[in-house]
Amino acid sequence: MMQPVQVGESVSRKVRRVVRNALIDMRFGPPLAVVYLRDRAQSNCDYRELEHAFSGRLDEADVLVDVGCGAGRVINHWLRSGVGSHIYGLEIDERMGAITKFRLRRRQDVSIVIGDAISNLPADGTVFFLFNPFDESTTRRFATAVLELAHAADRCVRVVYLNCKHLAVFEDHPEFEIEMVPHGPGAPATLQALAVITVGDRQGAKLAEL
């Protein structure tokens, strides 16, 4: 869905942002705003937000999981960045999941899994992205599942949480280490709150300061 003009963003900046997003989308298929015109309940991240969220935080060995992938803009960003040994997109909406799966069907490094995300968390996942896909109770279920996954694998797991409305769920548990990522001077007015949450063995984890 086309994002609304936010406080501090002029109409001309919004137009430039939408055009830039569409041009990047078209490297991997149709502009995703077209997909969302049929489903106003869905939304897209801005590529600038994704660049801000992941800059310096990922490498080729990571297994990346987009929880609630929708039409797949986050997956587009990861493919464009050349990071991750494998990418998963988890989507509960059968129609949207099927569209994304078909669009990325030739990518052997991408798996789209349709169904309940928490029941289908990949055991080999190292980085999970959330764009506030859950209500509070479901976020608690997700946090528990991530803890169990990290303990079972005996390794570091990170959650990159954009628009982190239910961050208190993670703050309530002492095993989660939370880093609020500052926007920095000159950041676009449209950037939303971003937290990077780490659990498990941190040895070798790639954490960068912005």
C-alpha cells in the first residue's frame, strides 16, 4: 500500500520516495505498490528504512527470515544487498503468499512459507525481521519461540524490529538484550522506531554501531 504522507515529509519528497521504491522493486518484478492496491490491509516498508535497519548488520552466512513478508519488499532488499546464505519469507495470507512465491519462484536462495509464522520459524534462522506484524499476545508467542530456537541451536539469534510497538514483550525477559538504534542527524522524517534484539551466544554476532 502507498504510504501516507507523514509529519515532516513534503509531497515532493514523498513522490521521490515512491518513485525510488518502485524503481528498486522493478529489479525483482512489478512495483509492489500495485500488488497492495488490491489489499489495503497490507503495507510496505520504505527501502531507506530497510537500508537504515540492516546497514552493517548482516553478512553472507546469515539465514534471514522476514516474518510476515507480504509482497516481499524486505526480501527484495536482501537480494539487492547480496547478504544471507538463504532467505525465508513467512506469510499467513494465502493469496499474498502465493503471489510472492510465484514472483520469486526462480530464486533458489528464497523460500516462501505460507501459514502461521510462529509454527513455521526456520530452525536455521539467525536474523528475524518484524515490521510489527503481531498483536501483543502473538508477539509473546513469537518471543517464546525465538528463545526456544536460540536455546536449541545454542547460537545467537537476532530480531530486527521496526515500528516496535510491543517492545515491552522483549523487555520483560532478561535473556533479551535490546539496542534502540538512533536515527542520526539528517535522517528522513519517515523513519520509524527500530530495535535490534539479541538472544543466545553472542560470540561472532555481527553488531555494528551507526
